[in-house]
Amino acid sequence: MKVVREALAGTLESNDLLVRVSPGRGEGYELVISSEVKHQFGPQIEATAKEVLARLAVSGGTVVIEDKGALDCTIRARLEAAAMRACAVEAADIDWSKLK
């Protein structure tokens, strides 16, 4: 999925995160993570984000995550929502069986 516009998902409330996906340069993506718990969970947050972005085949964008202690399930949901919005993809257009 190619990033074509900027999109947001989430909040900056406690136990949530704000994800911003915007068009970038090149074919891959740039991942920037800011977290209050990065010293403890930084590698796990990064691994979860990379797994979701790879599964959705996101390219050509910058992904900024501002984490406030979100669980993995929240990270996944926010990333999926922001990526789909940024790539102008409707849920009906995705073959969800291939994304498991």
C-alpha cells in the first residue's frame, strides 16, 4: 500500500498512542518512535510496528508513533487505521484472510 496522504489515529491519552502516517521519500518507510516507556518496551513497540507495516505492505511513507504506554493490541489497531487512511484504502477493499 502506497502512502498518498497524511493520516492520524489514536490520542495522546494515557495507555494510548498517536500514530501519524505521511508521504515520504523512497519505496520503504521511515519509522520514528517516541515513548514514555521506550527504555523498557522500545524493542517490542518497534517489532510490533514493523510487523504490522510489513503485513500491510506499507511503502513510501513516514510513520511517527507517540506512545503513552499502549498495549500491543492498541498499537496494532492504531497503525492499521492510520495506514489504511493514509493509503486511501477502504476496509472492503482488503482481503483480510491474507493479513492474518
